[in-house]
Amino acid sequence: MRRLSSLASRSTTSLRNLTEDPKNTTISCQSQFKTNTPVPPPPPPPPPSRGNSAINHHYISQILSRNDWFLLLNHELKAKRVVLNPQFVVSLLQNQENPLYPLRFYIWVSNIDPLFAKNQSVKGVLATALYRKGPVLLSVELVKDIRNSGLVVTEDLLGILIGSWGRLGLAKYCAEIFGQISFLGISPSTRLYNAVIDALIKSNSLDLAYLKFQQMSADNCKPDRFTYNILIHGVCRTGVVDEALRLVKQMEGLGYLPNVYTYTILIDGFCNARRVDEAFRLVEMMKKRNVIPNEATVRSLIHGVFRCIAPCKAFELLIMFLEKEPMMQKLACDTLLYCLSNNSMAREAALFMKKLAGRGYLPDNSTFNLTLTCLIRGLDLDETCLILDTFIELGLKLGFNTYLALIQALYNIGKFVEGDRYLDQMTKDGLLSNVFSYNMVVDSFCKASMMDRARKSFKEMCLRGIAPTLVTFNTIIAGHCKIGEVHKAKEFLVMLLESGFDPDIFTFSSLIDGLCRAHRIEDAFDCFSEMCQWDVTPNDVTYNILIRSLCVIGDVARAMKLLRKMQATGISADIFSFNALIQSFCRMKKIEKAEKLFNSLLRLGLDPDNYTYGAFIKALCESERFDEVIRMLNSMEAKGCIPDSYTCNLVLESLVQKGCLEEARDIAKRCNQRGTKLKAIPGL
């Protein structure tokens, strides 16, 4: 933001220089984006075609980059190579890299048809382009360029420019230009003041916005409802809600009653200030004054209440309030369900869903899928399925990803019949129809170690004429390797090659992992060596599989050599690489060697995790080095690693056995404060 402000200050030139006769003025510079260059010949016209299909964005950009852009655009229009309509104008404004070009095109098209200058879609797209690609500063050169084309900077255009500067944080520049608009032939108006005040508030310059507000009367401009709403929004953003209420009274004194936007801003402000009761009272006041809440009002209230108080209390208050003051019931229910799901409140979401189902209420599909995902993660699956079945009977459709998450969860706990029922329903709904959806279903079966079903789905997709991809083969190969069925994985490897695919890093890593799990370490190293023949470079995952497997069989020396080879080839070792070796040295009671590795990983900027610390603590407890155990436990907690129940119980039992009761009680107290589950240890 500072960079943009600096650019604005360097580019600001007094607009007083523009008071000379524009007819005698020559353009000294194209704009702040262009330098003086010889005028190139006009670009060749595009091949003849019908309507705008002949005009591409690049061609128009070439025209807009030239000094004679205005004349060339008129020529294109006269030659009927441009047919102006809102869709074409919007598309062209959206597809310019230099922000000066959409500005020029807007100026030209507004001159051809003034209705485009008032079109909200066109103005909105231009404002977005000036914000995203800008800033476009109102330099003397730019104004001269516009005047030499026979045009002027209009109030509409100035308002759009001011809005873009506000969004970019150029508050001072907004105020400077506004102070010189008389030199553009523009008089201050309430509309322009509103644009400036809004821009200043968006650039976090509330004091400057108030200054402009106070200057309005000097320019014979009266603040209107828009002015007050903008200021109320600004003070509410800063949490000064009492000042917002003062502005509301002042607005009412001028004969402007608060509208739905005023109330919505105030509700959001009261929630930000944690004054929830007053936010609810505002909704009641709206009802008394016959101001109908809109979608933003409902969302501001519900999201605001969840934002400023405990979620359980928010749910309780909102349920009671919506029962008493029903407003936009469907939207309110959808928003409440969204907040419950977003806060992982599965039990409350389930109760609310059951209540709504009894009334025949149907949430929108996106809310329903989000809520079901929350229930799958945090509620009993049988209860989740009952709720789902109820809403399916009412006509709601579940999305593919939500179906898949439910099926995966059911398979994981052995509820295969239920999982198959929803898989059939998903297929009937037409959601299993391409290679991507099949790949995800196959992956779910593989994760649940249901390889027979994975192969069945593979055959089914082939019979339906859906060709498997490399991802399909890799998923099934990995699934078989994970359960040690290397021979079946090789069958799919042959099919992979016959289908014209080359094995990639995922293929090789899965095969190496499968061979290691089957205790065929040498075959795994042969596979590792074969990777270079396929131009596949091993990654950290490949090395970690082999390091871990060597540590499992006790060949730590070879694992250390592999770690050094990994680092020598430029692959960074990660915490998993070190953990396997540290755990092996700790099991062997070679704690000093484990400590050297620990210091190495710290030097590399890696963070030890629970497995790292757990290995040390176990080895130190077994060696009765309790001072070091306590130091390691304290270091672990200081690093943000919370010791698990197993580690805490191991330390406490060891300390109690050695009579270190004071130390054990101190650790037990910290564990209880964290909610760590401890065993009943005699003597503690």
C-alpha cells in the first residue's frame, strides 16, 4: 500500500495547468504509462468476419496503445468491425493488461452511446479493472489526452477513478484530486462527495472522511442517506458504535429515515462490538418501522452472533430469537446450519436438522452437503444415515464428495452393507459417470483395504468404456502394496505398461513400499535402482520408505548411508527421515547418537514432533535418566508438542517408581489442565 501511495505522490501534477485553451495544447506524454515514442503505423485490420468475432482483445489493445486510439476506434466502428453491446464492452474491459486501455475504451464507448456510461455492469467491470491492474492516476497528460480526443472527464468517470484509488489505499491522492476538480470543469456534488467519503473510508482514513463530510455545506452540497450510510459503515468498522447511533439521529433530523442498509450496518457493528442484545433489538425495531430485512441483514446477524460469543450460546440465542421473530426463514436456517457446521457443532446441527425436517424444510444443496460432512465427522454414523435418508425422501440430492465421505466412513467401521447402499444410490443419481469419479471410488476401496471391490470397480469402468488413467493404476497398485500383495500389484503394473503408460514416482514408491512390507528389501533396492532407467528421480518419500524399512530390520548403518546419499543428491531430509533413525538408536540405547541426529535436524530448521520426543523420553526413562526426561518433556511442551497419554503415563509411572513424587505431581497437574487422560497410578 505504501508503494502505491508513493507512486501517487510522485505522479500528482497540479490540474491548474489545464485551464489553458485545450485546442492549443499538445500531448507531451501518452499517459503515466507511456513515454514519448514515434507514432507507429496503424495495426493491420483483422480478417473480415461477422460482428465482433473479427475483433480480438489483442487487436483492440494495439489500437488503445496508440496516440490516435480515438480515431482508430471510430474507424473500426464505421467499418462495422465492432458491434457495440454490453456483453462485448464488458468482455473487452475485462481482458486488458494495461489499466489505461479499459479506461480509454470506456471513454470512447460512452461518447458513442451515453447509456454505456450509466450501465452498472460496465461501470463495475471498469472499476474492478482499475483496482486490480491500477492505479491509473489522473495526470495532466492523461487529461490532455482525453481533451485532445474531443472529450472531457465526466462526473461518472471521476467517481469510478476515485473508487479505485480508495480501494488501493490512496487516501491523500483522492483528497488532492477532489480539491482540484474545478479545473476539470466539474463542480462538487453530493454524489461526488459520497464517492470521496466512501473511498477515504475504504482506505482507512476515517478522519479525512469526516473532514470532507464537514466541508459539504461550504460547497452547497447536502448530505443524503447514502452519505450517512457510508459514514455509519466507517465508524462501525472501527467499533465506535455510539458515534454511529449519533449519526443515525442526525440523519433522522434531516428527514432521512434509516433503511435496510443502515440497520444491516448497525447490526454488524453491534456484533463487532460484542453488544449482541442491542443487535437483536435493532431487528425488532426494523419490524416496528416496517423495514424488511434483506439477505445481508440475516447473514450479518447470524454470522455476527457466532463471531462474538461462544458458539453454543450463539445457537441457543438464535434459536429462541428466530422462533419469536421469523425473518427470511429459509435463508436464516441455511445460514445457521452453515455456522453450526463451520464450528464443528455436529450434535446441535443434527438436532436442528431433525426439527426442520419435521416442518418439511429443505436446505439448499450446498448447505446440506456441508452439514452432512460435519455430521459424518462428528456424529454417530447410524444417526447421520437416518437424517440423510429423511432428507433424501424429501427430495434433496447429496453431492458426490459428500456421498464418498459417508461411504468411506461406513467402510472404515465395517458397515459394508450401508456403504454399498449409498454407493448404489450415488450411481443411480448419475454421479459415477467419468474416470475422475471412478478413481475416487477406487481410492476409497483401497483406503478401506477392500481390494476385491476396487478391482471390481476397475472392471466396471472398463466395461462402460471409461479408460483408466495412470492415476487409476497407481491407486490400485498402492492399495495392493499397502497390504503386502505385491504379486497382484505387479499384475496391474503389467496392465499399466500395456495401456501405454510409463511408471512414475508414485508407481515406484508404491512398489518399493510393498516389497519392503513383504520383507523383500533387496528386491526393493533393485526396484529403486531401476528408477533411473525410466528417467524417474527418487524423492524424499521413496528414500524415507527405504530408511524406515532398514531401521525396522535393524540395519541402521545402511539406513544412515542412505540418508547421506539422499542429502548428497540434493533431496532435503524431513522429520520422517530422522525419526526412523532416532527411534532405532533409542531402541538400541544409543542415546548419544540419537542426540547427534536430533541436533542435525534442528540445524536444518526441522521441527521435532511427538514421535521424536516420545522416542527420547522412552529411552531416557528406561535408562533412569530422569533429569533429562523432565528437560525433554519441558522442551517438548515449549515447542508446541503436546505429549500424548502414553508418554505422560510412562513418565509418571517411572518417576513414581523412583520416588520422584514432587516432580510426578507437577507433571500430572499440567496433564490434568490440558485434559490428558491419565491412568490411576498408586502413590501419586
